Amino acid sequence: MPGNLLKNPNGDEDLEHWELIENGGDQWRTEDMPGDCGHAFNDESVTKYFSTSFELCLKRQMIDLLAEGYDPENLDFAQPAVTVEDWYCSRTDCGCIYKLTVSLLDENKEVITEFKSDEMTLDPDCDDCSWKKVSHTFTDYGPGLRFISFEHGGQDTKYWQGWFGVRVTGSSVTMDF
């Protein structure tokens, strides 16, 4: 079984494998690390990130666990821990808003349980806007897990045209049996 179930977690393949839910303003794009007014990332192997604009930008990836080779009976019996991780930051010249929602879904894509981060706002005038990690581990969620929905994004706080919104990279979804 693969480690990270998300495909293209850092933008190395532009927006491949991601469904754009909201694509406001100047829309999603990928940029090279650290980018204009950017911050260095703690892992030198990560060389790109996704960047949002002045209106809400959200993207999602739906993971089909059966298509990934997981056995339904094993999923139901073992109920493996599902750990999600995401990294976000703002530019040094413009604040941003960030949000993350991860849902564990049954065969009908109905929500079994869900994690929603608080809506995070970073302001370079008063915050350290370098890369921040959000993580959550799902356990004891019951039988029926077949899909995982990973959705994140945000926007800038000054409504500046261009890509001044939240930056995201290093996203991951892993299962621990």
C-alpha cells in the first residue's frame, strides 16, 4: 500500500489530480519555493506549492480506498488510523485565510466523520507567517470507510489582484494498520 494517498501533494504536476471546487479571483496556480515574499520550507525536497488568489480558492481530492487496493473487510475490521497533514503559510506582504476539511466517507460518499480546521488567518504585521502544519488523526470511526475527501484552500485578506493568498504544500493522507 502507498504511503501518501494524495497524488501531486506539492504541485509538482501543476493542478493534476485536484478538483477545483472554488477557483475565484485569479484562480489557483503553482509556484516555485520560496516564491515572491515567501518563506523557506523545512523539507528541501519540496520545491513547489499551490497559491491562491483574492477570492476563495478551494481544491479537493477524493481518494477511493478500494481502487487503491484496500480490502473492504480489512478496512471494516482494522479501522486503521487515518492521519492527515497539511502545510500553509502567507506571504510576508499580505495576510491570508486558510481552511481544511477532511471527511471519511462510506460507499455512498456519506460522511462517517469529519475534521474541519478552524479558519486560520495569518497577518504579516503581527504573526509569524512562515509554514505552519495542521494535522489530525481519525481513530475509532466505525466500519464502512471507503473514500476520503481532502479539501483545502483560502484567499488573501487584502483583496489584492494576483496570487497573494494562502500557500499550501506537503499535503498527506496516510493509513496505519
